[in-house]
Amino acid sequence: MSMRSITLGHYLPGESVLHRLDPRVKLVTLFTLIVALFMIKSFTGFFLYGLFIFAIFISSGLPWRYFLRGLRPVLYIIIFTLVLHFIFTKGGQVYWRWGVLTIEEAGLVMGSFMTLRLALLVITTLMITLTTSPISFADGIEYWLRPLRRFGVPGHEIAMMMTIALRFIPTLMEESDKIRKAQMARGADFETGNIFRRARNLVPLLVPLFVSAFRRADELAVAMEARCYRGGEGRTKMRELHTGAVDYIGVLTVGALLAGIIVSGV
């Protein structure tokens, strides 16, 4: 799996309604959608939730390939979850048996259920991150953490750290890909052997990557100090956040979805 398949942290500029939503509203929407997703109790609920997400996706104008690439890094987790439920969840008709291991009806249902939930969770999160710039994301996080300042929680610093982390994920992935190709040109083998040998072969990749990450962090810290960065105290913003009718409609729509799931019990 190429490191370029990781799309978390990427931002795709656009003019869709989803792109123009206030980042504070997007965070509330994301939280509400995740709560709604974990309250779904049937495949019918997943189908209706999927239709809702598909409608938002079509309106956003995002390319399909980014969602498919976004699912690739969690593919092994999805497969592991599926196999785990297939083998250890018991009940109903037995479809396959090998010694003490069996695949039964309850395992198939629960495995498919959890797989759908995980896939929809990744797609929902990607849809928000792909349409929100890191700066806007930081502003939204800082706004919602602001009430915690009275308890000593540094909201601005936390938002800054999360933004920097998201911002440098694509950079580190690109750096990792370059180091991997350079090491393969020198004879390194990352593809063959058992899992322990593959893990040992990752050392020539991880060591230069960590060195590069620490160097970038040091350069960033020096650059921020040179620009007299001293935290969030007294700082102003070039663009103030404003909510409009579209933002309220978005919150009401997602709230209606959550209420419908709770009331109907799907």
C-alpha cells in the first residue's frame, strides 16, 4: 500500500455548500453524524444514512478516488474486524466449520454490520476534512474549546497542534514515499518475507523518516519564534467566522437525521 493512499489531512478547494459551511458548524455536524452512526441498529438505518451521505457527497463535488484511497489504509482493520466476528460471534445457522472454528449466521450479520459502520465512519470524516482548510479547522476547534480556558485548558494551543499535525500528514507521507523508493533503489525489500521480517525491514524507512520529522519540527519552531508567535493571547484573525442561513439549515438537517434515527429506532 502506497503512503499516498492516505488522504487524511488533504484539503481540496471548492465552491460547494459543504466547502462554504462555517467550520464550527462542520465540527458540530461531524460529531452529530458520528453519534447518529453509532446509534443505528439495523441495515435499513445504514442504507438511509448512506443515502444521506451520498447526497452530501454529490453536492460537494469531491472526486470518488479520494474516498476509495481513504478506505485503503483501514482496509486491514476492516478485514480483521470482519474475520473476528465471523469466527467468534456465535448463533444461528452454521455456514462453515473447520474443527472448533465455525462461521455462523450471527457472525456474518455482526461482521457486515461493524464493517459498514467503520467504512461509513471513515467516509464521513473524510468528507469533512477534505472540504475544510487546516486554518478553518483550527479556528473551529479553538472556538469550541474557548469555554474550557477558565479551567486552564489551552484551547488555542491544542487547536494549533491539531492543525499542524493534520497539515504535515501529507508532507510526511510524501517524504516516506521518497525514502521508501530511495531505499528500494539501494536494495531494501519491503514486500517479501513474513510479518516479522517485514517489520525489521522497515527500520531503514522509519529512522530517516523520524529524523526528517524532528528536523521539520525544529525548523517550524524556529520560524514561529522568528515571527514572534506567543500563543493565542491578544491575537486577531484575518477572517472572522460568521454563520449564515445555510449553516443553520445544515445543523437542522443533521439534527433531524439524528432525531429520526432515535425515534424510529432503525
